[in-house]
Amino acid sequence: MSVPDKNDKSLASLLSDLSRETVDLIQKEIALAKAEMSQKVSTAQTAAISMAAGGAVAFAGAILLLIGIANLVAMILPPDMAPWLAPLLVGAIVAAIGYGMIKGGKSKLDADSLTPHRTIESLQRDKAVLQEKTR
């Protein structure tokens, strides 16, 4: 009894195998996409929390610094300029710190960091394999 050669398969059998393997491949690609997107959503959530926390810290810092440091700066400035210039200087510094914190969180939300790169690469490889098999 001889072992059947791969080339001895009928066309119907080959098409059936191709169909089954394609379904399996699609299911695996969907599972990979789900896993990767779940990871991306988790990254986006972390970034959003970081941005919110940065905003809260910047706000609290702005209030405290504007009160404390503005009073200190007002003691140094000429009395006629102190009431408006001291809070302006301190507010500008606190706003810059808050902006830096928000920008840091926002940088984690750029489109490239949310793109499912592994899934795209895997789909491209699968496409090449399917094209090779169907030739």
C-alpha cells in the first residue's frame, strides 16, 4: 500500500482544505485583532487617566501657587503693580506645568500608538501566503 502523495488530492479536496484553512485563518486573525485592540484600548484608558490626573494636579497647583506665591511676589513688587502682576506671573508658570502634563498624556493617544500593527502585518503575510497557494 503506497502513501498518497499530496499531488494526488482531488481538486474538490484541495478546495475544501483551502476553505477550511481560510476560515481557521480568519478566526485566528479576528482573535489577534481583538487581543491587540484590547491592549490599545487599555493604553488609551491609561493615557486618559494620566491626562485627567495631570489636569487635576495642575488645577490644584495653580490654586495653591497663585495664592501663596502671588502673595510672596506681591511683597517684592512695587505696591501699585503687585495686585495684578504677582498673580499673572505665578499663573503663567503653573499653566505651563499643567500644559506639559496634559501634552505628555496626549502623546500616548496618537493614531500610530493605537494602530494594530501586528494584526496588519499578519494579514499582509496571510494575503501573500494565500496568493502563493492559489497560483
